[in-house]
Amino acid sequence: MPSYQALFEVGASVRIQPLDALNAFRSSWRFHNPLTDEQLAFADQSATVATIGYYHGGDVLYTLNDVPGIWHEQCLRGDGP
């Protein structure tokens, strides 16, 4: 995605990536807002986007309703068919 353009809108239904994808992201990501152990428990679950923010440089960051933590766009996917 181009800088400062979110793939998902507030209110969108998303699915958190499966555990193997979250672990791969966690092991390779060395910058801001790393995934926590608490977040891994929500792997492969559906959620609704609560807020959208941007880290300096354009990385899209989300909060999700009823799910802890800050989520990188790469850790989410559309929840459609």
C-alpha cells in the first residue's frame, strides 16, 4: 500500500492472521510496536477495526474492538469469503 493509506476502514471486519504468520512476523519485525504474547492468543479470530493510525513513515497501525494491542496491517486480512 502507498504511505498513509489504510487497506481497512474503521468498522471493517478483519481476520487476524493465523498463528504461523504472526510468529513469522514477530520473528522478523525489528521496529516499532512488536506483537506481544497476549496478541498471539487472538490468531485466526475475527475482529472489527476500531481505529487507524500511522507510524512515521507510513506504516498503518490498527486497534481492534475487544482485542488487545496495536496491529500491523500485515497481521490482518479481509474477513470476507
